[in-house]
Amino acid sequence: MRSDGASFIEAARREQLADCAVDVIAEVGIAKASMTRIAERAGVSVGVISYHFGNKAGLISAVVGQVVRTAVAMMEPRIVAQPTAALGLRMLITSNLEFMRQHPNQLRALLEIVRNDSEVYATQGAQAVVDVEKVLHWGRQTGEFGDFDTRVMAISIRAAIDAVPPMLSADRSPDLDLTAYGEELADLFERATRKESV
């Protein structure tokens, strides 16, 4: 039976290896991000990576999970701390863009992975839509938001947010101000969700 200390050390090592994989994928792309290359970046043998993740597919899955956990850990507390659903929705949108600004390598790596195999991110992508729906239901319950299909609105919000990473990775918008972009998106969906005055 392994001690909690051993489990903690193993989890830390897995996180370190996943971080190295993020950097390599962001730099050279998913096709060139071999287990050997990632092991060299981490200063370990390929066998160590195989021990922790089994194979490259296992490592890639761990990378996706780690990126998602990092994003949730940053955004969720900010969203739930808001006093109103309208502010919660604004924070959901702006913190997504803030995550992109603060974690460019994670963003590039995730985009590379999704381009290679969209199914890898399918579960997390679906959950992201559900998370938006929760905020929209909150606003409907408090009477802040108008009458609209929450599923359609949630998908639209996610699509608007998810349209940003490809622009950044392709260097089509190298000077894009993500903070201003997030505020503009938040303004747009504030108007779209607002309850019409009678």
C-alpha cells in the first residue's frame, strides 16, 4: 500500500511531465512531439513517461485534463464570487480570455491536440457548454435574463470564445488585445441575454 506522500510525489511528477509535454507540443506541434522529445525536455527516460501514462495517447489525455483543470481553477472561483448572474456571465467570458492571455502554451498545445483528434476534447467541450448553461439558468431564475433557449445561447457563447484560439495560433491577430476582446464579447452577450424592459 502506497503512502499519501508517495501518491503526492507521483501526482507532482505526472503534472511536471504533462507540463513538459505542453511546452513541446506548443513549440513543435503534436506530430513532432514524440515521447523521446518530451522525455528529453523533462530530463527523464521514455520509460518514466510510459510508467506514468502508458503511451503517448495516455499522456495527451493527461495534458488535456491538466489544461482544463488549470482553467477551471482560475475561472470558477471568480464566477461563483459574483453577486449577480449578469456579472457571473461577464466573468465567465472575460476570465476565459484572461486564461488564454496568461497561458499561451497551454492554449497552443490544446489547440494542436484538438486539431489532431477532436474526440480527445469532446467530453470537456460538452461540459464547457453545460457550465455556461448553469450561469444562464441562474440568471433566468433571478429574473435578470430574458426569454431565450439556454442551450442555443450557451453554444453561441462557447463558439464565440472558442473562435479566439485559432486566430492567435495562426498569427492572424498577433496584436489582439484579449482583455478588450473579452470585455467586448461580454458586452455583446449582456445585450443578448438582458431581459427586455416592458
